[in-house]
Amino acid sequence: MRNTGYIWQGDTLQLHVYLQPRASRDEIVGPHGDNLKIRITAPPVDGKANQHLLRFLAREFRVPLSQVALLSGQASRTKLVQIQQPRQLPPMIRPAE
């Protein structure tokens, strides 16, 4: 089932992210077209925003950093991120059925 910004594949969650770097705080904003908008404080320089995004998502979904992977979009604002077996879900993401 495809929802705005994410899709479940078994117990793995794939997030279609629209990233806004250099924000005032780290937060998952909500739907942004077919993506999930996420704001982070890190600048988009030397991969810092990507690393910050992965650490932020690991904290939000309560998983080790090793279970969060950037699949595509290394140099783009739109990214595909995979989270294996998330232990906690933000309100806008429904559990897998």
C-alpha cells in the first residue's frame, strides 16, 4: 500500500523524503506532494545533511543507525531512505498491515 511519502515492504519502511536543510530545528513536517517533508538543521555541505538526516531518523524511529540507509538522492533534496524494523512511528505513518 502506497501512502504519501512512505511504503512498507514487509517490516522495512521506505521513506520518500523531501529534505529542507538549514532549518531552525529537526522535525518531520508531513506530506509534501508524494514525499514526506523533513526539516533538519545541518547545511547541505559535504554530505553533512545526509548524515544528519540518517541520525535524526534513527532517533525518531528508535533504531540503530546501521538500520537506516540512504538508497538514492545523495545530492538531491528528494531522497529515498530505508528503515529496517522501526520500533516507533511518527503519527503520520501507519503501521504495516
